Amino acid sequence: MLQKKDWRDYKGNSITESSLEIDDDDYIETCEIRSGAIIDKVTFKTKKGKTVSGGGDGGSLTSYTAPKNKQFVGFIGSHSTSIHKENSWATIHHLIALYTNL
């Protein structure tokens, strides 16, 4: 069970937690990311049209849609000088969408 925490962005602004429950026969089909120097917003969309989103409207939009007979499962990315500490951030480069078979 995910417990709600006092979430904050890298500037210290309060963040609202969002979640999405989907049916057994539904799945994440599309992910939209708004980004520039940082990831500003992430939106997930299911095949049945449900959405969950968080963030602002900065940056440029990039959309990832699962190929036929696959579903979206996540991303991998890297940055040579990423910081792995609480309340810190770094830019992510080389973002790759991950899919699995239906």
C-alpha cells in the first residue's frame, strides 16, 4: 500500500498525489512527457481512455505510444552526473520507453 507523504518538487512546492485504477482488460497505451531542462509533466493514458497526470505545462511535449500488441511498462534513462539524494534533481538523457507483449 502506498502511503501519502509530504511530497515536494525540486523547488520545494507541495505536490498532490494522483493514482489511476484500471480494469484487468485495460492497460497503459500512451505516455506523454513535457520536458526541457527537467521533466515538467507526465501523463499516462490507457487503451480505454482513462488518464492520470501530474506536473506543469513547461517544456516541449514528447509522446510515446505502444506498438501494436504491446503495452507501455516504463522508462529507462541515464545522466553521467545524476545525483541520487533525497530532495535533489538532475536532468535525464537517453530516455527509452519500455514495452511488453500483451
